[in-house]
Amino acid sequence: MAPLAAAFTAAGATAESADWDDPQVAWEGYDAALLRSAWDYTERLSEYLAWVERAATLTRLFNSPAVVRWNCDKHYLAELERHAVAIVPSRFCEPGEDAARVLEEFLAAHPQAELVVKPAVGAGSRDTRRHARSAREQILAHMRGLLGNRRSVLLQPYLARVDRDGETALIYLDGHFSHAIRKGPLLPSGAQATAALFAAEEITAREPGVDERALGEHILAALPFRDLLYARVDLIRGEAGEPRLLELELNEPSLFFGYAAPAAQRYVRATLARL
């Protein structure tokens, strides 16, 4: 936040931080509202989406309500896969489905030693765990705990290359590639899901591979939206070394301005140009 606030000040704009759910905030008094760290939305989704719609009638909201609605739920991965985007293989289990049957089908389809269980609406690795495939009772308890709260569950194989290569996050501003960072592995084997706001991250700047840049461009071209102020594309490498989409962040992602000196200025220029 500090580099971004400084960049707005340098550009002659006044920027303030405000809580999305603060009833005292007069959103109509701002030229724009930029979603930054509304990381409690996963537990208050309907309330958050109602605020998004309301705020967008009072000021310019970035990204737009349609983008936010689409991106809040990781079912978007299935839609992107239908558009030939290479995703981390994903299987959803919906409330009311037989968790044991879904798990057995998933394990039969994916011979990897480990898998990841996460909520379809989630952020910051909360409620996300890495499991050994042999730990069926533990996996089912995790799945049923989420399903019992009417939360869809996402199953993915744990791709072991992440332990060596980490994740690559490609950051796009105003539709153009800006910079990239490397995240170290976030899910230690056998660890409980984080109880914090988000899991601790090991972050460094990274020069992405040509194949990663190509996949990032393909993903943006496949989206049903244009004119995004910001986007973050999180990639990990598959068993053969190919990049695959882990998550697409269009709602409230960290954009890691501190790891690329001109990035905050680019974000500010793009914001002010829209106003």
C-alpha cells in the first residue's frame, strides 16, 4: 500500500484507505474506489457482492462488479478450461454431492501422491490443506466440513514441481504485463490450514519464462471481460514442466508494487486515465 499511496500523491491525487463495510463512508464523495484487501469477503460473500453493486452506483469501482462476481468463485477455472486454458486439473464437489464418491473418482483419475482441498470461494490459503492421498478420513473430514457450511469444494492434485519452482504471479496493469514475482511453496505437507488472514508468503521478484508469458496472454484473451485495470495470473508448472493456471485474481489481489519500482506509477496512470 505504501508505494501505491506515494504514487497517487506524486501524481497530485488524494488517496485514502476505507473499509468496504464501514457505513460511515460516503462513496459518492470519491472519484473511484479501488478494491485492494477486502479479504473477509469469502466469509460474507452475499454481503460483499451487494456492497460491490451499491458502491458501483455511487463511484467508479475497479474492477467492475461483473468482473468481481465472476472471479469470486473458482468455478471460473472450469469455464477457462473450456476455452483451452491449461489449468491445474480441478474437480468440484458441490453441497449435496457424495463426498466419498467424488474423492474416489478424483483419486482414480490422478495418481499423484498428494492432493489439495480448498473452498471454491476462498482467499489467502484459508481453509486450504495439502493431504496425502492415503489420508482418506482426514480428506473427507475436510471436505465435509466445507460442504456442511454450504461451500463448494475444489480438489486438485498437488503438483510437486511447486516445491522446487514455487509459483509465478504475473501482474498485468491496464491490460499490459507489468512485472512478476515468485511465491515459495505455501502448503507444507500435513500442515493444518492457516488460521491467519492469509498464509505467510516467501516473495521474490521473478523474470517469467516465455511459456508463462504466453499462457498469461492466452488467459487474458479468453476472459469474457476487457479493459481490466489490474489482473494477476498465478501459475505453477505441471509434471512435464508446462505452466498451468492455479488461480486468476481479478477482485482484490496483492499486486506486489514493492517488487517493481515503476509498477505503482503505471497503476496510478491507468486509474487516472479512466477518470
